[in-house]
Amino acid sequence: MDVHNEMSGSFRGRAVQAGTIHGDIHFHPESAVPVPQQLLPAPAHFTDRAADLTELDTMLVPGERMLAVLAGPGGVGKTALALQWAHRVHDRFPDGQFYVDLGGFSGETPMRSEEALGLFLRSLGVVPQSVPADLAEQAALYRSLTAGKSLLVVLDNARAAMQVRPLLPNSSSSAVVVTSRTRLTDLVVDGGRLLDIRPLAPSSAVTLLAKTLGGNRIAEEQDRAEALVDLCGGLPIAVRVAAARLAARPNWSVGRVVSELADEQLRLAMLSPSQELSVQTTFDLSYRALDERTAVVYRRLALHPGQTFGPAVAASLLGRGFPEASRLIEELVDSSLLEEVAEDRYRFHDLLKLHARQQADRLDDQESRDAALRHVLEWYLAGAMVADRIVTPHRRRLDYDFRADPAEQPRFAGRDEALAWLELERTNLLTAGQVSLNRGWPDLAWHLSDVMWPLLLHRKHYHDRVDIDVRGVEAARQWQNAFAEADMLKRLGRVCTTLGRYREAEEHLRASAEIAATSGDQRGVADAREALALLHVDTGRMDEAAAEFAELVDLNRALGADRSLGLSLIHLGTALSRIGRDTEALAHLSESRAVFDCLSEPDPYNTARVLVAQARVHCHAEDFVRAGEVAEEALGMMGSVGSNDGLAHSHEIIAEVAQHLGDTASAVDHLRKAVHLLNTLGSSRARAVSDRLRSLVGDP
């Protein structure tokens, strides 16, 4: 029997009378069938979610069936949000409100659509023996009975779109809210709108903790409460477990629970006190729903040392092509076990990452885990090496022996893309270096410090640079490589000079020169002496600096080190100008420009540095017109190589020229740009340039 055709005209717009039979369908008397009001109680201590509630409100449009899919990891509060919103709007649905837990991630077999439809049909007055056995007939009857009715349906814990689709009422005045740990994107074709539910913001999580616990304990330990919810990752189930633990121990401080959860190895266990209230069980159920290949991806990606990552490193780690790796990652995203934070950038929730690592420890042997981790670390080194050779092709380098050829290495069209990638992956590269050192792989750790040089050269990151160079020195010593140690001590000495830590700088630079001399590395000795001479410049010992630079010019000429010669000439010209010998300075700077122009591998950054130095000398010689022309040329070149520090220097010179020529407005404009760039870099020069700016604009 075609139940839908048989009944579609019979039930619309009129009541079902007592004992009435339509075809083979029997109904309870009308007086015996209450309006369904099946919503679970509104959640206790519901907190915030204002933006999500507003988004659900906007989905409720008159004359259109609403289908909202709330997706997110287990324990994030999807059901609480669905019920809170449903109770806010239930009076708009006078024909009833349905609720069913579909058991998609309960650990048992998910509820079949037939079972759920049977519940709904009986709630609509169909006597049990008249509920059709066939799903198609059930669905047809359900559509007939719901046609034109104002119904609110909450389908909780759904596993798949096919489980949900037969339960959608046949009415444009109905609303359906589905919750699931998977994104159920197939429901988009049914008019579904996806709403990703995120963990609570820190302030909201603290509020939830306080509401759940009651009293003033949270107010008395606000800082520790913030630390507690941070350890819970803002996940409501974890916050509630922590609150329950405190409630059961009224004499405990919040700090006590913070101390317990600080141990990553114990955190999940501490947040899983019972089967009913367990973060561990919640995550286990999601994990068991994965197929074997996706489960392997979940475990291996958790070995990634940083916070966010792209699909390329995953492809390399998994030994699969980029399309296959992307598909597997998307499965994890759709399962709410991985979060997409930007286009092609992903991250784990902190607690999920602990869970995934726990599964890796349980199922994968130590050798496999170590190999996977090293593969990730070497992938970052390989990518950074590609960028390094594009941005600074002229550097002296040590070779690295890769354990396996990293696949899916990044490709860059030029310097800008290479620098942008280094900036994007900066935190991952920093973490990779530290992890390498901690795991006893000093050669890898040193190379991960060394390969950061192009980014540090152009974007500075001074305080990161100290950590990178200190780690590089330690790695070199563990590796017992003299060249590596001398080179990294030289770098550490230079950044200490920049930060005004002059005594440390001199110690590091003299140690660098001594190690290089002992190992017979004359280039290394010259580089360390160059850095010492620059320290003399910064500490006002200009005559000593000029004499040292002059000797280095002769030494680099003798060594045939053309690029080092060009750098020494820049430094010599700058020092000579500072002691009033401008004509000599300009001659040396002209030679430096000629040296850089003849290099087999172009060095546009240091060519632009020559222009900056020439502009300063012209300014010092009061040839302001020529100074302005050269500084404008330098500004263009520094912009093309992406050096914010060089741009700031150029703006400072142009501002000085404008001030001397009486153009105060232009001077102010360029100084403001310089201050912005220097503040972005965290440069110690920012204060002095800000003082110049204030003196021009008249600020107190």
C-alpha cells in the first residue's frame, strides 16, 4: 500500500476521531494522545554560547523548514546548546516537540531510523500494532502526519545523514536540530546548515566552573581557575569533571586540581572518574568509529610537535600522496577529531592530542613512533632548506644526512613565498628544534636552528633568535662539531649586541673566533672579528671599529671572499662616516656596490644595505637632495626583498632629509611608518625613533 498517497489528503487539517481507521492504520482516541513534549530538561548551568544561539535564531525563517546540524567533538556541549535553544523557542511549535537520542556514538549499535520513526509515529497517535514494519512506509506515514504541522525535532547524537533523513518532518513550519560528532555534510542537500561548536572561551569556561561548583571558591582563586580551564581546553565535559572533583573535596584548593592535571600522562585519567562522566570514554567512542587507515592518521598526526600543520607534512608522514592525505585529514575534521583553523591549516584540541598520543603509545611500538616523529622534524628541515637557498643562497652551510627523503616538500616561486612559508611555520620550526635536542638528535637540532637564518635576517624576531641561537650552541656542543659551534656563537653574539647585552656578546664572539682559529677556519675567524667590530660600533668605540674593518677588508680580499669583502666595505664606510671621514666612506661604499653587482649569486638585500649606508653618509655630509634620492631607491629595494628592518632605516633617513628641507609633514609620516615597522619587529630602536617623532609633533 502506498501509505503516503492513501493518507495525504485524509489527515491534513482535521482531527483523528476516536477509533478511526484509515486503511490499515489505527489511531488512539484523540483525547488519549497528548501533544508531544519530549525535550529533555534545559541544561543546568548553561553558559554563554550567545553567538551560537543567535546563529540558530537566524536559521529559523518563517515559511522554511529549518535544519541545523551542530557538529563538534564529544563533550563540547552540542546537546546542551540544542536543548537550551529548543527550550527558548518551544512555544513557537504548538504541534509538539520531539527528542530522540540516536546513539550514534554511544558504544552500542546506533538506533535505526525505523526505531526512531516508530517512537515518533506512536507519539503522533498511531497504535503500536499499526506502525508499518517497512522503513519506506513508516517514512511516508510520518510525512503525512507531519504535513503542515509546527513541530520542533531534536535528533541527538546522530551517526550519519541516512539515519537522519527519514526523520525530517514534512512541513515548512517545522525546525530540526541535529547534533553529531561528524559534520553530516550530506544533509546540506536537504537544506541543512552546519554549525561547528567550539570549546568555550576561557572566561566562559571559568563561569561554567563557578556555576557548577557554586560558592566563592572560584572567585577566591581566579588565576588558578583560569589555569584549570586552560588545562581542560575549554571543553565543557572536562570543566564539569574538574568541578565535580572540587565539589567532592570541599577542603581542596583549585590549585590542587591544577597540579593534578598538569601531568599530561595522567590528565585524561584524572578527567575520567566514572564511565558516565569520562573524557576518556567520550574520546574512545569517537576513535572506535574510525576506519583503520583514518585511525593510523589520527595517531601519527598527534606526534606532530607544533600546534597547527598543513596537509603536506601529513602526506609526507603518512607516505601517501597529497590528495589521499588531504582526504584522510578531512575525515578527521568531519569526525570532529581535528579542527580546521584556516584554509589547509589544522590542529588538535589539546585533550584530543593527548588521547591520540595515548592511542599511539598503546598500539604503535617505540621504534615506529620515533621514526614517524623524526620524519616530521626532517620534513620541516627540508622545507626550510628550500626556502633558505632561495632567500640566502650565498651562506656557508653544513650538509645534513636525511634518514629518508622527505616527500611533498614545499615549492616557492620566489623570495616572498619562501619568507612567507618560514613565517607561517616559524613556531613549528622552533618547536621542532627543541624536540630534536630533547630527543638526542643534536645534528638535526643544530640544522633546525641554522636554517632559520633567512627569517631572522629579514624579520628579526629578536627574542626568538636568542632561543634559537642558544639551542644551536648547545646542539653543536652535543654534536661535537667545531664549525657548527663557532658559527652559532657568532650569531648569538650578534643578537646579544643588538639587544644591548654587550658583555655576553663579547664573550660569545671571542669564543667563536678562538674555536674557528683552532679548527683552521680562517673565514670563521674573519666573520667573528667582523661581529666584534660591529660590537665596537654599537658601544661607541668607533676608531677601533674602523681599524678592524680596514684589516678585514684586506683579509677578505686575500681570502677571495667577495661577499664578505662587500660586507666589510659597508661596515668600514659606515664607521668612517661616523668619525667624519665622509669622502673615504663613500669611496668604500661605491666599491662595495661594485662587489655585490659582480657576485655570481645576487644578494639584493645587502645591495640595498649599501644604498642605506650611502644615503646616511650623504645626509651626514649635508647633501640632503642626494641623500633623499638614494634613500628612496633603498626603500624600494628593501620593500622588494621583504626586509622590514631595512624599510625602517630607509624611512628614518627620508624623514631626516624631509625635516632638513622643511617638510615636517613628510618627516612625521615617514617616522610613523618607521616606528610601526620597528614595533612589529620588537626592535630596541623603536623607542629612539618614537622620541624623534614626538619631538616633531609636539607630544609631551
